[in-house]
Amino acid sequence: MIRVLVIAASPLARAGFEDLLQKRKVRTAGSVASMEAAQALLEETQAEVVLLDASGEGVKRIVEELAESSWAWEIPLVLLGGELEPGDASAALRAGARAVLPSEVLPEQLVAALEAAAAGLVVMHPAELDRALAVTRSSRPPLADLIEPLSAREREVLQMVAAGSGNKEIAAKLGISEHTVKFHVASILGKLGAESRTEAVALGIRRGLVML
């Protein structure tokens, strides 16, 4: 049974999520109103996945908070958005989310996404996946036009990203700082024309840069 930490600004929303999860035999490790408050509880509660409700909060602002946080890449996070605009899902994945779902997702789908994220998978609702792909296809250079190769270090980082490692874990394994890892990841995304780490892995596989 996975342990879920719920983040939702509304007390009613937190109570609703706790009730929903309890009815489906998912343990709630705690519930808080903000990401800042969540950080203090992560180690204490030993949560395995975070459910972040962005309904009414503005997805872009939440994504900015994720990007600036020190723990978003260290624990699987499922983001529930309100009205997601094109590009929001990709931005959330780049900022550290493992799953991006609309607020009206079915309870069974939400629980399945939480379990999948806890298992190291990336999850997107079909509607949001179609929108994300439409954005990336329109902005991404054709595969054949990518002429700048990845450095040996970037290929090493990409392989670790494909294995599901977060920035902190990659930094520890390579003996470099997290800032340097972020720089490498940004460079990889730019060279591959990817909008997210997930897409970079997919493109890396297509180019033979990632060993499965």
C-alpha cells in the first residue's frame, strides 16, 4: 500500500482527497496546504508519492514553484491541474512532475496514476498527451536536422535520466553538483529539441543514445 502526501490549498479539497484515497485502500501520509509545508513532512511521514492539487491555483504558478523547489525531483509527484493549456503538461514534467492529470479525472484513474508514479513511471491523461505532442511537434526540429552531438557526459546523464534517476541521485553517482546536472539536462533538451525529460529519453532511444 503506497503512502500519499496530499497538497491542496482548500481544506475541503484535502478532506475530499483523504476520503477518496481511504475508500480505495490508499494510505494518506498527511495533507498540507502548500509545497513549503510539505517539505517538512516528507521525511517525517515517509511518503512515497505526492498528490498536488493545482485546481484554482494556476498551473503556471505551481510549475514555477516546482522548478524552484529542492525536492520535486526526489519524490514522485502527481499534478492535478484545472484547465490545462497547451504546453502546461510538458512544463510540469520538466519541473519534476511524474504525472499530469485534469481535475475531472476518475478516482480509479487517479489511484492508478499515483501507483504508477510511485513505481517510477510517467503518466499523462490521453487528452493532455495529445495536446503536449501537438505543441512539441510544431516547435521541435526534424530529427535529421539535429546536428550537434551530445557530449560523453551528456550521454551518461541521459542514460541515468532514462533509468529514472533524479538530479540529486545523478549528481551523487557522477560526483558533480546538482547545478551541473541541471545544466547538462538543459543542454540535452536543447540539443535534442525536447520539451521534457521524458521526450528527451524517447528521442535518445530513437537516435541510439540510450541503451535499453
